[in-house]
Amino acid sequence: MRILTRAVALGVLLAGILCPATAAARTLERGNGPEPSTLDPHRCPEVACANVLRDLYEGLVAEDGGGRLVPGLAERWEVSGDGRTWTFHLREGLRWSNGEPLDAPQVLASLRRAFEPATAAPFASHLDAIENATAVQRGERPPEALGVAAPDERTLVFRLGRSADLPRLLTLPIAYPVHLPGLAEHGARFTRPGNLVSNGAYRLAGWLPQAHLVVERNPHFRETAPIARVRFHVTEDAAAELRRFEAGDLHITETLPPQPLAHLRGRFGDQLRISPYLGSFWLGFNLTRPPFKDSPALREALVLAVDRDILTRHVTGLGETPAWGVVPPGTAGYAPPLPAAAAMTQAQREARARALYAQAGYSAEKPLQIELRYNTSTPHRRMALAVAAMWRETLGVRTTLRNEEWKVFVGTRRQRAITEVFRGGWIADIDDARNFLQTFRGDSPSNWSGLDDPEYDALLDAADAAPTLERRQVLLQQAEARLQAAHAVVPLYFYTSRHLVHRDVLGFEANPLDRHPSRFLRFAEAP
């Protein structure tokens, strides 16, 4: 009997090894780019952490798999006639991932924490429409002055200082509720496995630095996610990520290395997903120190010397379009302005670039020597090499390339102490031109170039106070035109989203913000 039992057990074990797992039991393997810098929603500064946070947390309002707004913690909401007061009504029975009840006063306390100066939330400015939000973050008003109230356990009322699309803003990580008792108990380690208490469809199960994070279904979430576990892999090298997809290690890639589009389509067929994306890629100048401080002629020379058509056709090659500004075409309610250089031939641009370079005091005998710094990535290295070659060929500039691991690079770029030229860019948080332009305000934590232009800031303020959407667009256009004229950055191209998605993964929908929460994905059932 014992022998028979062991034989049956062995047969079951072998069947489990040799037969594919059911769709419900499989782990979704996702490429996610660089190591997330944090899992503190209020401090998340990049796409890599936001991708994971969308699985771990949920705000008052959420987005479905196609980027459409859907109820989150709030089951419904309404706005006053003047657009300045929003009331959100929470669902009944909300719980944290540890089973504790979650109510409106806790969401309010978390929002206040997001705006405390000590939190140093990099994207708090996205919610600066909330009454007193900026003053609270600057330490000029106490957190209790934030224009949000919780009159009862299931109601939150927001008071705005200007009109804003608040429901869409509340989908951002800065608005996610943080479990403050866990923060008080664990301090900076509250984001570690075993400590992190969240409220989304998944909870944190593991985190191996520089390798992967694992999330698993949250049993206290109101809906059961179709996929039980998701592993987010660190994939800084796009070429290596592609090889892992081909080997069957990944179901979804975060991006693709530069390769001819026809070649990729031939290899991967309908697994290749390329679509428009609200993102712009640019190189920034450090305007706070030489050689670019007080040298607009030099900055313009470098802007003009880059051949964007060659970059997008031969270096990126995945449908990107040349950029002369920072706001992508197709942004809702906005028509980007074009500088005069956009209408020139490349030969005309290069002739003017050489004249400006000489005007700035440089020549073949006295060439500009600069560093171009970027975060480690195959596409970024290819781009940096191509731009450096164009600057050398057209102007004689000698460029040293410096690559850094993502977290190091983010800190270096933010400090503006040693950067000269650096990899920049912006991926839209919401479909709004202001989301791109506000990053260059003098007081923005994302103003990595250090642009200090009171007239530019005044145009953004005037746009916020504009009586009509038409007037708002005009003012935002004027702000972007002024930014272009300052040559604070070298616009290069507008992104496309590009992924490989295994045929077994269903529910992956293209959307302009390229957001794909795992709870809206599912595996195809085996035939």
C-alpha cells in the first residue's frame, strides 16, 4: 500500500512538472525596464515604479486596460457648477491588503502626507490645483490646510483653486493611499516585502534588487484578478530583454531595441505591438553652470546640428517622429507651435549652427568639450553615439559619453552639480499639454535643466486662470514657444510605445499613455 501511494504521489508530481500550468496558476512575466527607485507612491519619479504601483494600489479613480477612467475607491463622484468643488463617494467595505478597513479619513491623512515638505514628492505639482496644495508643500501652510475634507467615513470633498480634470489626476500614484500605520512602524522600510500594506488588486510578495519584484493577488480586493502572480523583471538592456522574450522567459517586454521595423514584424508577427504614445525624448542642457549658462547661441547651435530625420529613420526606426518641441502632436486640445528651424532644410540648419558655434567662441582650434550623460540602456547609448557623431561632424564638438545605473543617474540629473548634457524626456501622466510644460517651471522638482524664466512661469499661471479652453491653449502655446526659443533642451523625437506580447496574453490594449494594469490581463485557456 505504501509503495502504491508513493507511486501515485510520484505520478502526480511528474504530471505537475511535465504538464503546463493552468491559466489561473501561471505567473505573468513582465519586463519593466530599470530597477524601480521606490515603491512609495508619493515619491515615485519614473515609469518603472508607476507600473508596479498600479498593481499594488488603487486611487479614488482608476483606469481600465484601455486607459479609460473607471471607478476606483470611489464608486461615483460629482462636481459643482463652477468646477471648483468635487465630491467623491467611496465604496462600502474597502480594505487594505492586511484586511484592515480603509475609509475616507485615512485617504485624507495620506493625501496630507503626500504634500508635507518632508515627503519631497517629486510630482506633487500635478495636483497643485487643490486649494493650498503648493503652500502646504512649501511649508507655508500646515497639512491640515490642504483643500480636502472627509465629512464622513465614505465621503471626500476637494476644493480647487482653479479648474482641473481632477478625476484623471487622481489616477496618479501621488494620489494613492499610503498605509500610515505601516509607515510609522517600519519607516523607510515600509515598502519592503512583509511590511508593505497596499490596497490594489495585488500585494507585494517579493523583491530581489536588480532582478525582479513579485506581486500576488490581494485576497481583500473586491475583484479577483484573473492572473494570480506577476513578476516584474529588471530589464535595463533592451537587447537582452528581447532575447529573454525569444527564449520564453518573458510574456511582455517593456520596450524593444532599435531594429528595422520590417525585420521585427517578420520575426514576431502579431506579437509586435507598436502604437502612438504621449511621450517626448530630448537632451537637456544644465543651464546653471558653464558652458551652457548664459550661452543661448551655443545651445541653439547644438539643437540645429542634429539631423532628426536620420535619427528616427536609422537609429530608432520604430515609428518615432522628429521633434522640435516637448509636447507631442495628438495631445488633447493642443496644437504644438513649430520654431522657424522646423521649416529649414538640414543644410540650412547646419550652416546656421556653424555660425552660432563660432559666435559662441568655439572653432576647430578651440572645440567645445562636453559630457553627455544617460542611464544605461542600449537605445540610449545608440542615440548618444549618433548625436555625438553629428555634433562632431558638423561643429567639431568633442563629446564624452557617461552612462550610469538608473538610480545613480536620477540623483545626478536632479542635483545639477556635474551634468552638462543629459538624457531627458517626459512621458505624459495625463493627456494634457500642461503636464509636459510644467516640468520646466522654475520651482518644479523635474526642472532638471534649471531653467529660470519668470515670464515662462507667468504664462503657465495665466493658462491655469484662463476663462476658456481656447484661451488656455493659446497661453500654453506661447509658453512652449518661449521654451523653444530658450533652447533649454534638444528635442529629438516623439515616442511610440513598442512591446512584444506573447500570444497567450489577452487583454493588452494599446492606449496613448501606455498603461497596462495586470488585473485587466489574462492568459488564454489551453485548448
